[in-house]
Amino acid sequence: MSDFIASVDKQLLVENGLDSFEALWNLQLETVDEPNSERGGWSTVSYLKLGDRGYFLKRQSNHLTRSLYAPFGEPTFAREFRNIEYYQQLGIPAVTAAFFGTRTLANEKQAILLTHALDGWQDLESYLPDWFTMAKETQQMIIKACGLLLKKLHDKKVLHGCFYPKHIFLKPSIDGFDSCLIDLEKTRRLHFGKRDRLKDIDTLARRTKNQWLEDDYRLFLNTYLDKPKDSTEVTDWLNRLIKRNQRKENRA
């Protein structure tokens, strides 16, 4: 497979001598967090600024995932890149790629994924510490943006699989907030209807339960289901969500 370079980034990468796998692989940059070594290899993320454009340069070696698609293992970035392209095809707001490539040296499987940084955006997780001092109108606009984002995703029969606040990015707009997703590695087709849909909602609910109140979840479901807040359907989904969380707390 030849390296992918987005047409919008090609000239800038060429001008900076970074339009090849080797050049990006050898670039010396500080990492933004601790290297991930859970899968036996390693994976790192660094921030890269070229002119007025920001990128995240993600590099990994023998950091593999196995599936029916790749029973002997492939870099996790390969799956993430496929999902980035898939989201674009479906018109789901999400992070986009500037470069992707893989290579094998001896027994080492290496991969690079260069994504556009969401400069000017802020993840939902960073809003939560100040949630109770935030204007009610702002809270409601954020909740609605999250509900609309998940509705767009599930309407396309796609499960995110990792719908945490840190993966939901928001940016103020004229009408409220725009929203988009990152970390698409665990995305898959939505096969099991309400059960799958509740999985994404439950993931969000468990990470916002210390800030969002029952009325906030009702507003989220009202937006997500496009039903009145006091409708039977919204109440049914809310009760299912509450019961799922209670069962998990009892098992903990």
C-alpha cells in the first residue's frame, strides 16, 4: 500500500521535507503524553506545527491489533485510518488525516498517522470541572451538540465504541456548538439496535454522572431521539440508562 497524503496538505509537507514516511519517522519531537506500550510494541503522539497548521504526529512500532480483517495483526493506526476515511464518506464530523503510511523492517511493523489538530476546539472533558458555574444556556447548548453528534453517528448505523467526554470535541458557533469525534479505532457497524446505541450513551453517562443531572440526560435523549423531553420514549430510554448504571455500580 502506498502512503496516503491529503491533497490539502501535500504542498506544505513537501515544502518542509516531510512528505515521506522516513522523514516523518525520524522527526525529533516531544511527546504529548506517555508512550503506549500495552500491546507489546509502542505508540507515541507528538504535536507538530507547520506554518499556521497544527498536526498530531502519531508513530508506532509493533503496536498491533488482530481481527478477521487482519488475523496476523496490523498496526492499530491502520484501523483508525480506515475509520477516518469511513467517517468522511458518511459525512460524520470527525478528525481528518493528512498522512498515513506503514512499513515493515525485519520483524518490526511500523505505522505513521498524521492528523489535523483540532486547534480552536475543546473536548467535553475540559468543560466538566466548571460545569456548575457555567451558564445554564451554555450547558444546554453543549448537551444538545453531543446529542446531535451521536444521532448523526447512529443514524448512519455506526457505533463509536469509545464515546468518552475526552473524545468529543466542541467549538462555539453562531447557533450553539459544533461537535466532532476523535479516537475512531474502536468504531464498528451498529448491529444490535438499541443495545448497541445504549452502549455509546452509557459510556458518556458514566463519565458525566458527577456533573450532569437527570434533566440533562433527558435533554440529551430529547435531542438524540428527536422526541419531546416528557415523551414516553425519552422516559423509557432514561430508565434503561439508569438501570444499566445501577447494575454496573452493584457489580463494582
